[in-house]
Amino acid sequence: RRKTLSRLNSRFYWPHMRRDVVDYVRACILCQQYKPTNQKPGGLMKPIIVSEPWHTVGIDIT
């Protein structure tokens, strides 16, 4: 949203431009699919040390 507004501001102006850009980006399916995420990437995997068999069980659901 900020990047789109910045690019438009450098070349164009119309009343309520910010509101129009916010509404457009919010409704744009491609914008929502490809927008950068604010989440940090997952950390490195670490081994789990267990003291006995079946102490810890994990599953991977995909």
C-alpha cells in the first residue's frame, strides 16, 4: 500500500488518493497474495534430547 501510494504521488494527484489506494489494494487479490509478510522466518531446527523411548512423540501434518 505504501509503495503503491508513493509511486502514484510522484506523478499524479487527485482528491482522496490515499483512500482510493487503500481500497484498491485491499480488494486486489494479487496484492494480497504477493504482499510481503511481517512474520520472521522460522528458526533452525534443533534436536530434541529424550531420556527414554516414547517420551516425546511428534507428527508432521501437511
